[in-house]
Amino acid sequence: MSESNKGEKINKDKEKHPSDEEKKNEVSIEEKLKISEEKLLRALADSENQRRRFEKEIREAFDFGGYNFAKEILSLLDNLQRAKKSIQEDVELKKSKEFNKFLENIDIIEKDLISTFEKNKIFKIDCIQKKFDPNFHQAMVEIEDDETEPGTIVQEIQSGYMFGDRLLRPSFVGISKKKGKKNDK
């Protein structure tokens, strides 16, 4: 037999009869089963976590799917209210005999829009005479007032809104502060 044939025969014999060291390194069937079981449990846990994540995303999509639309539509209400105020302050329009009818129609549109907001969980933040809260309010101006506790909202510049439990837009407000003492010299 040649040297190369002898080497091949030895390798084939090793494959048929593993040495003691190879037997120690070989994983038993029980250990393989345990490893496979752990992998299966991890895979099941991962799939359960993913299922929960998807369910949460679906709930949020239903609850807050209109969030961006609601944020955009607020400008419609703002513009309607500004138009109403502008019309009420116009001296020439007040002389018109149709003035009150026109204002009534604007009021009806405004009430319908607010009603639609409320049906879709969009609510105005009530802030006048409340304590300033930076989570819901944005201070635009400080107003000197000795009769009101400092940090109390005394003016609403622009209404804030909630969309369910989420802040849609903060209220832009004026808050009270104590009058500064004048130094007479």
C-alpha cells in the first residue's frame, strides 16, 4: 500500500471509530434537544413580542391616525374665528342690515366645526385662571397683575387643543406677574 492510501485508510477508520477525545467533544442527544428547546422558546418569545408590538401600533393607528390631519385642520378654525372677529370690528359692515344674519351663519359654522372636533376626540384646553403648565401652555407674555397669583393664566392668545390624551397644540397664553416696584430717586 502506498503512503497516501495508508493515510486515507486511517482517516476512514477515525470516522468509523471516534477517539475518546472526540466522544467528549461530541454533543449528546439530550444536550442537542435542550439547545433546540431553548432556541424554540426564544423564537416563540420573539414572535409574541412582535405580535404585541403590532397590536400596539394598530391601536395607536386607530387612536391617533388622524393626528396630523387634526393638527392641520385647526388652522381652519383659527381663520374662521379671526374672520369673525375682524367682521365684528368693521364699522362699515356693522351698518349693514345683513350684518347679524352673517354673524349668525359664521357662528353656526364655528359650532359645527367644534362639534365635529369633539366627536373625534379633539378638545379645547381650558386655561383661563388656571396655573401655568408648560406641558399644555406656552407663555407668550407676562402681564403685571397684583390681584392674581403669579404664574396664573390671565389671557389666551391662541387656543390649545388635545387629541385624546395627546397634546395637539399648546395654548399660547399671557401669565400674571407681580407689579415691579418703581425706584423713586
